[in-house]
Amino acid sequence: MASGYTLLTEGWDRWSNVYQQYTALSEETSKIMNPEEASKRKLELSTELSTLRASLVSSSGGFDQSEAGLVELVGESAKRESIRIADVIPTELEGGAGVLLQIQLLGTYHRIVAFLNHLENSPIAVRLDKLEISRQSERVLHAKMALRATFLRLSVKR
């Protein structure tokens, strides 16, 4: 009699477990097969993405973190410090982690240092990789600068 009871409870437990798994699978299937729910979720995610992108641009001082936005930031900084940009070469880093900019500038030593200070204090993270300053002319105060800097992108995570 005891073995019949054990057999009956084991069978009942197995069927109960299978039924619970079936119920969970049915719920997941209904979520997947419901196109209205998927469409609604897609719209919510799209709205959230737009909000996060706008937040990222505003936290970057109004400059986009693309190559064009970073070149604009460098141009604005140079204009603010009254130095002339001779050349800017942007290169996207692997994996989209940032942008490498190679910049050639002309100006006085003091203005170039002020420009570097402005970049370092900008809302976008920057790492100076290489800096070469040489005399532009016989006049002591005028210099030519070759700069290689990596601008790191901020990532917005939930």
C-alpha cells in the first residue's frame, strides 16, 4: 500500500511540475505573439532613446559626441581663444568609444595654453595623447602646435 501511495504522489508531483511549466510557457508565448504589446513597447523604447540622446547632448555642453560635434567643439574653443586651426583630422575609435582628433593650431603660446585649458575643462572627456609646440616665426611668442587628443564618448546606461 505504501508503494502505491509513493507512486501516486510522485506521479502527481511530476504532472504538477509539467503543468506549471506549460502555464509559464503559455504566458511567454502570448507575450511574444501579441503584436500590439510589442508595438507599444517599441514606441516606449523609442521615446526613451530620444530622451537619453537629448540628455547626452545637453550634458555635453550642447555639442554632439559625433566627429562633427567634436570638431565644432574644437573650433569653438579655438575661436574663443583667438587661435587659428590649420588642420583637423578626426578618426573614429574602434567600438565607437570615442574620436581621435589630430589638430594643427597657430597662435601665441599663452593662447594655445588657454585653448588646452578650455578643452580639458569642456563637458566632453578628453585625453591629450601627444603635444608638440614649435616656433612659428622669429617672433618668440608665436607658435605652431600639433595635438593628438582622444575625446571619449559618454554612455548612458539604465
